[in-house]
Amino acid sequence: MNSRKQQTRRAYLATDSGLETFRPARHVKPAGIVKKALRSLARALRWVDPSRTTEQGSAGAASPSTYAYSLLAQRYERRQLIEDCRLMVFDDPRARRSTQMFAREAVRGGCTVQVSQGAPRRLAQRAQAIADEVVALANPKLFSWAWMLVVEGDLFVQAVVSGDRVTNAKRMPAVSIERLTDDTDEFQDPARAFEQIDIASNETVTEFPLLLMHHARWNYVDGERYGTPEVVAGRRMREKLELQEESQSIRRMVRAAITRLWSVGDKDNPGKATEVDQFKADNGFAEGRREVYDPTEVARDLFGNGLVTCQTLDGDPHIHEVDDLKYLQNVYASAALPTPPPLFNLDAESVNRDVLDDLRTEWLKQTQVLTGEMAALVRWLVEVALLLDGILPETVPFEVRFSDSSIEKPSEVVGRVLDIRRDRLISRRKAVQLLAEYIGVTDVDAEIAAIEAEESAARAEEPDEATNPKKPLDRNGRPKRDSVSILNRR
């Protein structure tokens, strides 16, 4: 009984706000669960053993003999790089706004997965249900995945498998996940492809197989292990800009204030030192007393006896000139951040509309690269889920689609798609997919089935022209009688 109380007591941590429960996560799962998942996926593994290829030489290291030693330095350099970029994004509002706009536009509206109708009907329906489950898991997390891929340069997403289903997809901390490849960036053991390192102790927390971990690399250079953050080039310029901004603030506080020169007496009857001290004491200029120059104090009127004059000395007249700050900010925001500054209202007053439209067009092209990375991630999750259910992805082709990024108005997009459809250049299914986000369609197949049902009902109500041709009506709404029928009646 006492031991149970002690265990319960150790499970609580005393805090200022009360008691907080804490239970460490179970980082290493039983081997049986992992092996079962790998067996389910192994038959569709498209991994090629590097020893059975013609590849020669080292593609990822200039000196293979020292590559193993360079990995230790790379570990610490990469941690510092990620920490610097995260600090930049979380501290600097310009970097935060720029990266968030870039990521939000890339995954705007989430994604949809549409299984091709070329597969057998029952198989397609089964695969579509599995894909819908994956989409429901992924859509709430797409923005955070896209944002951290741009900020950190690497994105590690673990597929959490329970039985024959993908029950979750978790982003793993990029700073502690390491890729276990050789000096040519090839996996030697697909069952041990990634590992998580405790950054405090450098001990291995757990290992991940290749099939259950997706590694997306931003600004990837072929042959290297990891990607590069989008904002990495702005670290040095940001430090310079912050130094200049701080110096400008100090300059304003010191040089911009108005100074007053008080003269006691005149040139014919100059005031004595005692008279000057007495004047200062009478009017609150003595040290330790309230001073009229203190901006937190209410200004008071001063009075002289005819022998006192006051001359106002203006501050630095060039305090408003900040061209050096504008230059540094322009280099930093334009060259090191993914979203052009005018798009988030930074220095937008100096850019005309035509240039702004061109900037937005080019920026939207860049966001499509990030959209492609997210589409590849969702496709991988769907393929894993299909394989666990015993379905080969090759037998059920599917499409991962995100909302189109365009500078066109919704009415212009609808008109353009309808014109293309009218010329029979795209199918009805493709047209509904392109217009789904503008007309509120969530299920393309259901919408097409409803359209076909309405068309069938309309055709059934129309009279058959072959057996009962339509006759023109007179002004009373009755069918007109032609001359032949009239003659026949006579």
C-alpha cells in the first residue's frame, strides 16, 4: 500500500497552479507490431539494393574517407541552423508573415484524393473510402507540415499503423531525426532507415523503417542528406538590420529631442553663478526633483524677471532619413524571404499595380513547388494505407489534388472552364473537379451522378420526336392544323 502511494506521489509534479500529471510516452513499440506492418508492406517495396547496381563512386561526399567523421559535425551544425531559422521566424514579424503566407497559399483549401474510374467498381469504392480516411487525417495538419518544411528545410512524417489501418500521421522533430544513409545517400538497411537522437544526451530514442517514414527535403541538392531552409540566407542580413534598427531608435531618443538654452541676465548684466543655481532651484531644474524636460511629466510654465531669456535648439534635422534601413530591409525581405514584401503590405506604396500582379504571378508559381511536396506526402500516406489493406496502388490509380492558385477572379475561372468544356477539350469529370471549390462541391462522383440523373429525367419527360413530332401552336395555345388535314376533313 505504501509503495502504491509512493508511485502515485511520483506521478505528480508540484506547480504553482496545482498538480499536473505527467506520463512519459512509450517511444519504442513492441517489435511484433512493427514487423507485422513491415510484412504487410514488404511485397510492394520498390527499394533497390545498392550493391546490385552499377553505381560507383561517392556522390554525396568529396572525401569518402572522412565522411563518417563529418557526420558528427553535421549533427551539431544542423541543429544550430534549424534553431536559428526557427528563432528568426518566431521573433521577426516579417519572416513569420512571409513564410506563413507562402505555406497557407500552397495548401489553401486542403487536398482531395480521387480514385480513377478505370479500376473495377468495388475496388475503386474500397480504395476511395481508404483515401478519404487519409485525407481526413492529413488536411488539419497540412499547413503546419508545409510551414515547417520551409522553415526547417526537412519534414519527417511518421505513418502510425494499427492493425491494417493508418490511424495517424505525426510530424517528427527535424532537429532530432537523422537519415541513416551512406556517403552516396543510399539506404543500406530499409528496416533501419531513420533514427531519433536525444539532443541532450545524443542517445538513440528509437529507429524507423523506410516504409513508415516520409522525408521531404526543401531546396534539396542531389547527393546530400538533408534539405535547406528557405530563410537560411537571411540570418546574416537580419542581424545587420536589427543592429541598424536599434541604432536608429537610440539616435532618435538622443538626437531628436528639443534642447532649450536658458540665459540668466544679459551681456550688460550677466547673472552670477549663485543666481543661475537659484533660478534652477526655483523652477525645478535641481537634480532629484521634477523636471520639465521629462516627457512623462506635465510641462509647466516658467517665469523670469526680465533678465532671463530662453532659446530653443532643434534636434537633428535629418532624423527622418532612413534610406540605409530601407536598403537593408529590401535586401532581407526580397531576397531571403519566400513571399515578396509588397504582397504582405511591406513597402507596397512604392510598387504600382502592374508590378504587383507580376510579383504575385511569379510567387504563385513558387508556391506550386511546395504544393507538389505536400501532394507527394499525401500520396505516400494513401499508398501505405492501400498496401496495408491488401490493395496494390498500381491497380487503383488516383489523383491528389489541391486548390488551384490563380490571380483570376472566381467568375473568370468558371467562365474559362466552361468555355474549355464547351469545346470538348476536357471531360465533364475534370470540369467539375476544377470548379469544385468555386461551386461548393465536395463529392465529385456524387455530383456527376446527380447531373446524369437530372438529364435522364429530363429526357424521359420530353416527347419522342420520331413518333409524336412537335406541332407548332397557334395564338390560343392549340396545335395548328395544316392545309392537308383541313382538306382531308372536308
